[in-house]
Amino acid sequence: MTAPHRTLLSVEYDSPERARIVERSVRPEIGAIDGDRTTATLHRDDETVEVRVAADDLVALRAGINTWLTLLSVAEESDRAATEQF
């Protein structure tokens, strides 16, 4: 898809390990939740996780951004909860 609308979500974590945990948590969603109008790619480099969202229109781009921000947030909170219990 050649999408005219794109955004980059770049999140920096306090360690490469935390970034790896978040990246591995959301990786299964790449391709699984893409729609007809939106796609996403995922990349991690040390402490930084990047999600690139591309969409055919602004409504689809907003929905894609919201979806990926939610997925990242859930992964972060899950990791935080698991870490605090031990």
C-alpha cells in the first residue's frame, strides 16, 4: 500500500531490556491488525521502539495511532506489574 499519510511513534525506555520486552509484546500484532486502509511496521534499536503507521486517510491514521499507543501502553503496564510483584 502506498499510503499518503504516515507517522512515526518513537518511545525511548530506560534500558534495552525494557525496550525488548515491549517490542516482543507487541510484535505479534504487526500484520494481524492491519486493515484495508492502515499498515504498521515495528523496529527496535537499543532503548528505542519505533512504530511506523501508514494510512490511506486521516481517519484511518488516527485509528492506527490510537491502536498502537494503546498496545504499547498495555505492554509497558504489564511489564511494570510483573516486575513490581517480584
